[in-house]
Amino acid sequence: MTQYHRSMPESEQQARISAFQQRLEKSRVDGALILQKADMFYYSGTAQQGWLYIPAEGKPLLMVFKDFDRAGAESGLEQVISLVSPKDIPATLSGFGCKAPKILGLELDVISANQYLLFQKIFPGSTLMDISMEIRLQRAVKSNYEIGLMRESSRMADKVAAKVPELIREGQTEIEFAGLLEAYARSLGHQGLIRMRMWDNDLFYGHIMAGPGAAVPSSFASPTGGMGVNPSIAQGPGFNIIRRNESVLVDYVFVLNGYTSDHTRIFCMGTLPDDLLRAHEAMLEIQERVKREALPGTITGEIYQMMMSEAEAKGYKDTFMGAGDRRIRFTGHGIGLELDEFPFIAQGQTLALEKGMVIALEPKVVMPGKGVVGIENTLLVTDQGLESLTRYDDKITLI
């Protein structure tokens, strides 16, 4: 008989539900219907297919299409039932004593237009309201339980970085080396899937690129792109050959028990030109300043402007966070169950840092025709500044 297991402590789940209900009440939303898998897991403890209704007052109800037995075993919620059709949700809620919501919250940032139109028909007497901002703001501040999981994920990310010198060889293709490193990551428990909230963005483990290949732009929301293995992917490692005296970018996401750690290190077999070495040191200096000054209450957009000014003062105005007119307009992002969580260290952002937020800070220099240098660490916001959860040496590893 298959043995399913429950991972989330009951106290953690109750705290999440209670905090969300307070947000619903403050927003004057009668209840929220959770559909997206990351949000479903955050509140219910399972990512099985179904619909989670959280009322502003009362007990949540998890209605499961597939798989009911597994969802019941994984979730710590008291009310878990089997349900075939979403059309039966209103009657089901009524049967559990839930009043028809006058205002129903939905994750309008991620559900499709067809889903929205369907729920308009299912709840004709309800006003549908976007509740995604409240969900994302709650998820941005991690609990001690979540921080513990992210510390362990970061420890695994460090182990992957430490494995690079053992696996990399001159003459390998990027994709050959990536396969070896990814296999090692899987052996450590990497779940494989990297969740992203941004529509139509996919990422497989991360980016391993060497030399000029790392500076090839792509559509992916990252300072680096890479050729990839074909135009349908058009990012990440490809068939470019890894050579001596070129920078090798290893920008990998480790996901353990659902929680991510984002981590970039630069490796080189031999040595690098002085301009790349200087650029890397400049990125480390920018990182250290942010770690000191990014205290709770600091506005994220102001951190971005400070980093941009520092990069310009050091001579990297045109190569910081990409090259050309379409380089990205952020220097860091929140992480957790998804790779792109709040807060964003980005132009125009007004969200203030809070103790317990976890961000991936990634100052990088992209030099077309030469390569990429820079750093990325997973950092916890504390009263003393940013604490790095990833600990592998930030300096370029020369092999």
C-alpha cells in the first residue's frame, strides 16, 4: 500500500490560514478560491488538483478532483472532500455551512481568462476580485519553518557548486557538463521542477554557459540568456564548447521540499582577462554594500537605484545586468515556493523590506563577445542586514 506523508506542521498551516483570513477580512472579501498549485500547497499542504475555499471566517474546505486519497493524507486540513466538477462548488459550500460569497477572491494574476469566465457563471451573484496581491505579500515574509527549509536548500546549492571542479572538463559542451551537474543535484534530492509565477516563463534547473555563449541574449527574464539546445527553448546551456581561460557561469536553482535557493558562481579553467576579474570584484563590492544597507524598512526601488549608481560609478553602466537596450530592470527578486516572488529589487518598486523576507540578489556584468561575471546569493532579511544562506566562496573559482 502506498504511504503518503504530510510535510507541513499543523501549527504552521493554521498560522498561514489565520493570517490569510485576516487579509480577506481587511480587504472585505468573503472568501477566496485557490487554484494555483504553489498557493494550494502553501495553504493546504498538498498540490493535488482541486479547489481550496478559504472563507474570511470559518474552516477552509479542500475539494479534490485528483487525487483525493493522496490529498487527504498530505493535507492537514480538517475538511477534505472529493469533487468532480467545479460547477458543484456553490452547492458544496452551502452544504458545509458557507454562505454564498458576495465578493469572491481569485488569483487573477495566474488563472486563465476561460477559468475567470467559468467562475463568473458558477457564481453569478458574486463579484470576482483579484486576491493575488494579498497572497503574494503574505508569502513574501517567511516563517521560521520556511527559513529552515531554505537554509537546507541553500546547503544543497553549495554542494552542487562544490562539485563543479570535479565534473567540468575542457572540451565538454555546456549541455554535457550541465547533465552531469544536474544528475548530481538530483541525487541530493533536487525535485527537478522549478515553479515560476510569471506567465509563459520556463526554467530547467538554471543556466550553465561558458565564455561568449553566456552573453548571448534571450527572452528569459534574466541578465543571462544563452543559446540553449534549439530555438524552441532558446536559453540556457547548449552545444557551445567549454574552453580554458573563459568564464563559466553556473547559475542554478536548487529546490528541496518545495523551497528554492538561487545561486550563481563563476568558474574558470586557467585564468581570466583582467577586465573580467575587475568586473567580478566590482559586483562583489556592490553585493557587500547592499548586504549592509538593506535593513527592514528599506524601499526596494531605492536599493535598485543605489546598485545602478554604484555600477555606473565603477564603469559598468552599459553592461550591468545585461547589454543593450533590453537589459533587465531588476537586480534581485524574492524566492520561496516560486522563483519569482515578492519583493523585487527593481526600478520603481515601493515595497519595503521586512524581516523574514528572502531574496536572491544578483549583480552581474554581461560583456558580449567575452562572457559573464558576477554573483548571486540567497539572502535573508534580518535586523542587521542581509544574511547569506548560500555560503560557497563568492570569488571566482580557478581550476
